[in-house]
Amino acid sequence: MLSAEEIMQLLGSLIWLLAGVGVFIVGMNFMGDALEKSAGHNIKQFINNYSFICYRFALTNKR
């Protein structure tokens, strides 16, 4: 059985892990927003064109 000190250390480690994941997610959100602002229209157009080419190839097996 774990002692009270070991349980507290485990809970502290779990809190630090969750905080690190939270900071990572917030950072990714900020980075995604900045990327969308800087090149949003061009990226959306590229993805739409590329997706259409892939779907057309998959459905018709033609380029």
C-alpha cells in the first residue's frame, strides 16, 4: 500500500502532467490561429484543390 507521502507525490506529478498538456494545447491553439490569420485563404484553397484531386482519383482512377 502507498504511504500518504507517495500518494501526494503521485498527485503532484499528475497535476504537473495535466498542466503541461494544457499549456501545450493552448499553445497549439494560438499557433493555429496565427497561421490561419497569416495564410488562411491560401491554405484553404490549396486543401480544397488537393482534396478534389484525391477524391477524383479515388472515384474514377483517372487524373
